[in-house]
Amino acid sequence: MGIRSHVMVCAGTGCVASGCHNVSTELEDEIKAVGLEKEVKIVHTGCFGLCALGPILIIYPEGSFYAQVKAEDCKEIVDEHLLKGRIVKRLLFHETIDDDDSASLSSLNETGF
């Protein structure tokens, strides 16, 4: 089986200052713990432009935009989102939730992000 999810981890200055490296390390550990290391790829990116929301993770193909993620949130993200396919709504950036309560990047795409 190939890669089925990409986890984009912001590694811009604001997210680094907010602890993105700790989040990334914990995420890698949790992904390995459940045996998803061949199906989930972590990609460190540049700044997403919303530094006050860091650390930021965007998971594709869903486009789920997680904001202010802490290392202790990683187990829940891996267990719920990456393993079971259930988006962790409490961590979503509120402006990325559509009226039908689905999580996507539609509102960010409308603003040019």
C-alpha cells in the first residue's frame, strides 16, 4: 500500500517558536506506534501565513487544518484521524469548517491561501 495521507507540518518561524518540532517528533512516534509509517508521510513546510495559530498541521487529502497543536494532541490525531478517519474537530481552525459542519480548506481557498 502506498502513501494515503500527507501531514503538512508548518516549520515557519512562528511555528518553530510555538513548538512545531516537538509536535512533529511526537507525531512521528505515534505514527510508528500504530504501524502507519508506510502510509502516512510527514512533510515539513514553510509558513502558512497564520503564525499566531501555530503549530499548524494540515492533513491531506481531507485538507483538515489543525491549529495550536500540542505534542499531547498527537496521539488523538493519529488514533482518530489517521487510523480511524475521524477528524478531530476540537483542534480545527474554526474558519475552515463549512456550514454543513465538514472540515475543509474552502474558506481559506476563497481568501487566496
